[in-house]
Amino acid sequence: MIKCPGCSKFLRDGLESCPACGTELPRKEAPKAAPAPGIPPKAPANETVVKDEPARQKHNPESNPQPEGTKAEEAFSQKAGVAADAVADAVREGAGVILKGLNSEGFDVDVLKRYLTTGLQMALKDVKLTLTVGALLALVPMILGVIPLIKYIAPLYGILISPILIGGFYYYCFKLAKNQPAAKNDLKAGLPLALPLVIAGLIMMVAISIGMAILIIPGIFVSACLIFTYPLIMDRRMDFMTAIKTSVNTVLQGWVNYFIFTFVLAVLNALGAICIGVGLMLTIPWTIAAISVAYNDVFKIESVQGA
């Protein structure tokens, strides 16, 4: 039955117009057949069926982004690769300079060996004292740097405390180089010269950092030029600027020899740093002792009389 919109009479299905009033009757659409089980309904003509959308997303890197951890690991790997290449280039350049120096007339390998072997003997004269100094110079700043509440003290420790301790160990080595008895009380010798030691250490740290930022080889060259700054302050009681100038002028007279010496010491400390920094407990005092031997050859120690 269908209702006439004109006279509201109910009429039978199939009529096109109302016999009473002549109003055209609306057509009734036939019901759509339900799809058979298991068969998906047909999509409209203006729509596109997307099949296996999860599979497409799986293979699409944009719709399925990588976890943040994976991205961080890839970025770290790339940076590590760049750093490794830079170190390798620096080592090759340093090796080239060393080979050039070895072929020069002024370089003597036996002198370098004597500096290292005598310095090691001096460092091992009192193993307990040497390791204590090494721990104060290497491990303490590392430990301070990882403690959340006091990690900002580590740079201050390196600026204010380390130069004074280094100066005291230089004086300890001076006495050993002059065959004089040395003891832990000699480490206090840096206290009266704390101001020039600290200022010189700060200037050296900035200069070497700039050199290292440019490239490793310039950093080693700057380190070589400043190698006698601390010993000159401790031995000749120079102010920091005079000590820096004297060291630079002395090294530039035969810079290849001092560069090779400094490069070897840098490699020595790099090897010490491999063992989670523990090896630095020996290599840092060894480095100071070896420089003391070289200083005695070049300037002759005056603050300590020989036996």
C-alpha cells in the first residue's frame, strides 16, 4: 500500500497516479539484495578499494616511522664514524710529521727513549704516591662529573686544584732528577705559586682547546709550545706570561723534536684513557716526570741543588 500525497487515500502498489485526485504517486524503490556470506560488498564507482593496508604501511617508512631509539643509534653511529675518520687523519698527519722529524739531523731517538724510560723510573720511585697523584688528576674530575648534585664542580676542580697539584709533582720530580730525596710533602710546593699556575693553566686549556677544535695536530702543536710553562713557573718562579713566552720561544727553535715528544706523550695518555681512565693514574704522572727530564736537559733545574 502507498499513501497519496494529495488526498491522503491509501492505494495499492503499482499505480503511477491517484485515480481520485490525479496526483502523481512516488515510486517505491526495490530493496537491495544482501551480499552473500564471505563476499565483500561492492564499492561505489567513485571510491577506490585499498587492499592490504597494514602490509603497505609496514613497508612504507613514512607511514611506519622508526622508533626514536633507532634514529638516535644511527645518528650516534654516523657521528662516531666521522670522529674516527678525523682521528685517523690526524694520526696519519702526525705520523708524517714524525717521519719527517726522524729523517732530520737534529732528532735523536735515543734522547726520546731516555726521557720516557727515566721518567717512568721516576714515576715508579714511589708507586703509591704516583697513583695517588694520578687519581687526583684523572679519576676525581671524572667522578665529580657524573654526580648530579656536584657535576658542575668538576671544571672548577680542573681549573683551580689540578694546576697546583701538577706544579707540586713537578717539584717532586725535580728533586728526583737531581738525585735528592723526595717525599709527599713536596707536593705542597705548588701552593705558594698557586696564582701563576692557575692562570697559566687556564690560558693553556683555552689555547689547546682551540687547537684541538681546529684539528688534533694543531692542538698537539700548541701543547708542545706550552710544554715547559709549568716547570718554568715552579723552577724559575716566573710569572705566567713570561713562562709561556719562554716556553714558546724555546720550542720554536726545534719544534719538530718537541712535537714528536708531545705526540708520543699524547698517544701514551690516550692508551691510558682506554681502560676507563684508570691507566691515566700512571700515564699522567709519567708524562710530568718525562717532561721534567726534558726540562732539566734544556734549562737545567735551579730550584734544587744536585747531590
